[in-house]
Amino acid sequence: MEPSPEQSPHHAYPDHWEADVVLRDGGTARIRPITTDDAERLVSFYEQVSDESKYYRFFAPYPRLSDRDVHRFTHHDYVDRVGLAVTIGGEFIGTVRYDRINDQGRPASAPADEAEVAFLVQDAHQGRGVASALLEHIAAVARERGIRRFAAEVLPANNKMIKVFRDAGYTQRRSFEDGSVHLTLDLEPTEKSLAVQRGREQRAEARSVQRLLAPGSVAVIGTGRTPGGVGRTVLRNLLAAGFTGRTYAVNRAFDEGLATLDGVPAHRSLGEIDEQVDLAVIAVPAHRVPEAVADCGEHGVQGLVVLSAGYAERGSAGRELQRELVRQARSYGMRIIGPNAFGIINTAESVRLNASLAPESPARGRIGLFTQSGAIGIALLSGLHRRGAGLSSFISAGNRADVSGNDFLQYSFEDQDTDVALLYLESLGNPRKFTRLARRTAAVKPVVVVKGARHSGTNPPGHAVPVSRIPDATVSALMRQAGVIRVDTVTEMVDAGLLLAGQPLPAGPRVAILGNSESLGLLTYDACLAEGLRPRPPRDLTTAASPQDFRDALAEALADGTCDAVIVTAIPWVGENGEAETGDGEVLAAALRGAAAGGPAKPVAVVHVEIGGLAEALAAASSTAAPRTRPTTLAAQPSGTSGAPAAAPPAAPTEVDAEGTEPPGRIPAYPAAERAVRALAEAVKYAQWRRQAATPGKVPEFLDETTDEPGAAALIETLLGAAPDPRGRPLTHDEARELLGRYGIPVRPTLPAPDPGAAVAAAARLGYPVALKTTAPHLRHRADLGGVRLDLTDEDALRRAYAEVTELLGKPAELLPVVQSMAPRGVDTVVRASIDAAAGAVLSFGLAGAPSELLGDTAHRLVPATDRDAAELIRSIKAAPVLFGWRGSAPVDTPALEELLLRLSRLVDDHPEVVSVALEPVVVAPQGLTVLGASVRLAPPPPRGDLGPRRLPNY
């Protein structure tokens, strides 16, 4: 039995502990603190728990709770005594409680830092991961309240509970005392506990999407009684796709005598259906959606696709309706796609689901597609269809109030039917999580992203997510670091996706070019150079080349060990009368496919100009073609001068194999050299990232030996004070020098020079030669305005410079001049680190000066940075050659620069209170470097959602 609670001050209800979570089977539940109003719920919950589970909880038969028990389990101070409940439909399905104890195991208050913890989960919900989710959340609550350890007594036969503690990943100790297992868990998150947490999150969220995409039964709520309308259209599309499950039409306005509609059972409500419905597609006006959602929740529906509009896209009132929709659905354990969604598609032969407004279900393929826009979804489906490409799955999430691109990444990572994930995103609700998930997914399959609304500074209407202030260039750099293929347009996304889905990854950037047009070959050659590839001189087969000539040349190029990819260019043949002939495209396609199938596994792309039937024939690859490195599914682009999907002619029917899948061996075709080369360049960069990701970088061990993390922490605590300003505070020059010095980052000192005499005294103290600099905010780092004078070798020169500066720019009190000793000459650079509440800490590097700022020539990496990240950071700016001996200059000490980047990364990673650092300029010489200026800002650390317990976002 638990000890009687001591009295302690009652704290306000902690609503920030409330959270929606995804359980192991993909259903959702709500975790919240238990309150005094929960007495009836607790009694009802306990009555549904088996006698065995009660025995495991109380170590004795305990058939019912006494009034005293109910009072004790519902009255908490939210500090020393805390109870959390997991609810579905407002009813408890599991509880957890902790009581703070002292060294003797008696009730205690702070500073005691240990608590006894106990769980109880309803038998019907055991095995769903309820206890694991509760442990994550109660541990986070305990840490917030100053508790560092949990103690638990578990009967040896209670294997399920022992496994929950054992698998959590926390450091733990176990002993056997008085017939029970005594467990002690240290609650500080460990690398293992975070890995366990994220692994559970990944499996649960993937399962939640899988439940939506592979239902056993679907009900369309709002099916019209007459043809037309959204609901009737979805029903028609479900039937046309050959959905393998059961389908129902639901509309409360149906006549009581109506038994079927379009051949499926018709009902006035879900309650009339004799079996459980897995997925409901809601197509009713917004004001009727709550009624439909309640009907779904009360009858066990697992997920919703809400096509109805009239939510956040309509303004603040609609945004609140949208939040209430999500709250209502999650309270019943359901996830939502939408509202304002276009629908979902799953082409798997065992499902064949088209619960969307797309009139024709795409062919079965290996590409997964997620969009946040119905219009873009329509365009992408149409374009892929015209190019003969198939999809594995499609989600158009509309306002993405619940299921998001992050969930789709979780699903794509596990889905064996998806080889490439394409995402059109207009907002990133959780950029930090997105980059983490994208990195893991990209390690096994390509992720191609188009980010809309890049420059508006706001989210599109309907997307009620936090707005990140990170510039788009930074977002792009962070995506690249995570292995994401970031492209600018949906056309480029399809071009890259088709190549990646149908061809092996290139081993390098060397490209062979062959074809029957010298001009088209030269255009391709130039495009390769512009994209950073290494093309070989084009091989001109002349306009007289036959399909067999193409086959022989392609086979020869593929067999050549000095090339990693091949681009074939083709134009119509010219007949004897001088007129262009389209030739037999199918014959040429067969020749190219034959050469590709028989050669080494290298990517092949075709650039063609108006060769009739070629694109269609390349799309309809032979079902007998042997797979290359993996089953490929790529289709081709029909010819056309504009390259726009709408201008392309219809594709030939897609050929399938005996299992209904697309055959391997598809060669992508493009109507312009630039498009083919750009897609290939993206594949080259992605392949290089994959190779590097196989052996990730490391944080050098010397950083542990030369950093003073405890000293820096104590200094930060002192500088922030007992009651820090939430807005933070900038550090003075001396404070910044001291803090940076704790991490081995020396900053060259400056001395104030309020008058010429003080300047001379400062120079005497520092030693000549010196620099005189103004530090007024409007002149800082603006040498072009005359506020910096260098190489002052004596007192006379210093006094002259002081007089010139004050005469030109103003009084010393306005200019705030300082004197600093000269550093060895080198290249001026800028190193920065800043924290974005959504994306996390970002490390940035660039050259100092206006040109770099104007051109945006700055590179970025997420913190913590590895040795590889630091090396790539300084080499990825366009002006990087300046650091490596450009035009005969001496190369600078890049290893010292890399070490500086790693030290700064370590500082902001260890101390989230350091919200921004700017080292400017950092002069990098041939030997060593000098930090001449530093600005640091401290603030209370922003919350780290990725380190806390699993929870669904609430926008």
C-alpha cells in the first residue's frame, strides 16, 4: 500500500502537461493530470480492471476502491504528489502516480529528489504502449519538479510492467527484496532512452498513417442522393478503383427505405452499420462535421479524411473550429487528414483505395506523394499519370491540422512499397523533427521536397502552425544537411523523382553524353558543367545513326569505367528528301532498354526532341527486363517544347507484371537537356550524401579535454541572475571573452579610447602596431565608412587617425572608439550561431564584407556539428576558393577554422542559454586565426520539444 500523503502547498492545474499521443497500434489518446473532478471516472475505470491487474498493483486482492482511496488518488498538489491519466472518449484507460519520498521511503517534499511510482492500465488496452507513454510523461513531470529518481516495487510475475521499466532506456538498478523486485530509475535522459522514445514514436506514427491508408472498410459520410457533389464523387472513385474492403454510403437525409446507393449499402448513420468502420471520409458542411465526428468516435472509427472546407483558411474563427475538430477527433483516438483535404490513395493490390477527388487512380508504382495543397496534388497526379509513372501512396492533407509531412516520412521510412518520397510542403510545423526524420529516411531512400510560400514570411491560409523566422536559404541548407533533395518547382520534383525511382544511384559525377545531334549534345555538356558535373566530350553518332548504333554506343558507355552516368540525346532522323522523320520511337526505346539492361548498373536518362512514341515506349518498359540495383518504376516525359505537364500527350498504358506492379527498367525521358541534367545532378549529390552518411562524422575528443563546461555553466547562471529577463541580455565585451574562453575560443582584447590620450595609453599597454575602431552600432563592422584604421605603428600615427575619425564621423561619445592590437594578415570571415525556437541551434559561416552579405553567400549546419560538418561548412560557400590559395594567394589555416566551428557548436549545444553568438571578424591566417570581435546574448533556454516526451502538436 502507498503511504498517506503529507500536506503541501497546492499548485495551479498544470495544463502544459496535457498531451495527445499516438499509441503503438496507431490510435491516439490524451494524457492529462488527474483532478478532483475525476472521482467517478476513476471508479468506473477501476471496475473494468481485472482482479489480476489489481493484485499486481496493490500486492493483495483489492476488488474496489474505498472513498479514502478515491480521494487520495484524485487530490494532488502537482509537486510532491502527481497523478496522470490516459483517456479515450473522456474515459480513463490507464493511470500513473508518483509520491515524493525521502531516504527512508516516507512522504517528503523538496529537496528530496526521489519518488515512488505506480501504474495501472485497463486490461483491454494493455499491449498498446499505454504504460510506456505514461512513463515518458510522468518522468518529464518529475524532472520539472526536481525529482531525479523513480523507485518502484513490482511483483516478479508482473512481467509486462518489469519490461516497461527495462525497455525505457533509463539508467536503472534492480534488486529483489521481500518477495518483490525493487527498481530504481535515474530520470536523466540518456542516448538510449531518447533512441527508445524516438523508435516508439516512429513505429506508432507510421502505424497511424498505415491505418488510414489501408482500411478494411470505408464509410463516405455526406454521400449525395443524386449524382455529383463531393461525397458522391468520392464514393464513385472508391468503386472505380476496385477497393478491396467494404464500402458504405452514409447520409442522414437518406430515405428510410433506401437500401443501396451505387451498389453499396446506404445508411442514415454509422450506428445502423452492423460492423466496425475503419475509415470515414467526411464530406458535409463544416457546421455538421462535429456531429459526424462524434458519430464516428462513438462507433469505433479509426481515422478520418475531412474534405469539408470552412476552417482555418477562413480566418481566426475558422482556425478555432479547426482546433476543436482536432481535439474532438483525438479524444476518440482518431487521427485526421485535413480538413479541406483532397483525399488519399493507396495503390497496393491488397487495398486499391482511392478515397479522393481524383477521377482516376494512378497506376501502381514505387513513389509516395504527400502534398499540402489540393491544386498542387491534382497537378502532380496528372503530370505523373501523363508520364506513365505510378504511385504507391498519395496524401493531400489540405490544412494539415493533424497528419503532416512528418507523419508521412515516418510511414515512408517503413513502407516496403515506397522507394522515393515526394513532398510538397507549404509550412513546417516542427522543422527540428522534420530534419531528424528526413535524415533517417534519406539514409535508405530519397526524399524530394518542394517548399512553397518560401518568401512570404507567413504561413498559407489554413496552416495554423508556428512561423519560423529562419531565412529560406538557411532552411534549404539544413535540408541538404539532412539528405533532403530540395528543388524549387513541382516540375523539378517530378523530374528528380522519376530518375531516382527508376535508375540506380550514380557512383560519381562523371557523365557520358551520346546522341545523333551535335548541338543537343553540346547543350547537354554545358548544362552538366553548370550543375557541377564532370561531362566527357559528347559523342556524335550523326543524324544517320540507327537504333542499333544507339544501342552499341550506350552499351560501350555503360561499360566504360571512367563514366558514372549516361545521357542519351536524340532528335528525329532526316530523310533523303531533307524532311524530318520521327522514326520508330518504339524501336529506339527497345534498343536503349536492351543496352541498359545488359550493362553495369548506372543511371541512364534520355533527352529527346519530337520523336514520336519514344517517351511512351520508354515508359512502358518490358516486363522481362532484369532489375538493376533495385526494382525500378520510372516512367518518361512525353516530348514537347514547353515541358509543361498540361501540354504533354496522353501516356501509353502502363505495363504491369504478374503481381500487378510496374516492371523494372524504365528509362526517364526529358524534353530539355537542362531538366535531365538537373535531375541527374540531384541524384549525384544525394548519392554522395548517402555514401558519407554511411560513416558519420565525429566530434573530436580534444574538445572534452580543453573545454570547461561546469565553469561555463556557473558563469552563465551568474550572468543571467536568479530572475532572468525572458528577453535575455547581451554580454559585455569582457563577459563574452570570459565565456568563450571557457571553450578555448580566445578573443583579442580591446581597450576603450574615449580621448586621444586614452588611445595612446591603450596602445602602449597592448603594443604597436594597433588598430583604431569605432564600436557604435551603426558603424560596427563597417570599415567602408572609415571607422576602422589599421597598422598604426606609433603614437603620431594613432593621434592622426583618431583626429581624422572624429572629424569625419562625429564625437568620441557617439563613436565609442577602441584600440586593439593588430592580428596577422589573413582572410576575414564571420562565424555565427543562433537558436531558432522551431529549428534549433544553427551554425553559420561566411566571408566578412558586403559582397558576401549581398549575395547571401553563407553556409549553415545544425548543431551539434561534427568534424565532417565543419569541413563541409567552410567549403560549401561560393567564395571558398579564397581560403585555399585563389589566384596564387597563400592558403589559410582551415584546420584551425574547423576547430573554431566545432568549439562554438559545442558551446551552444552544451548551454542552450547561449541563444546567439557572432564572431566577427575572424581573421584566418596561413598559420592560426584571430577572433577580433565577439557578441554573445544569453536568455532562458527555449523549450526543447524533441527532448521531451512524445506528443502530437497542437496548433
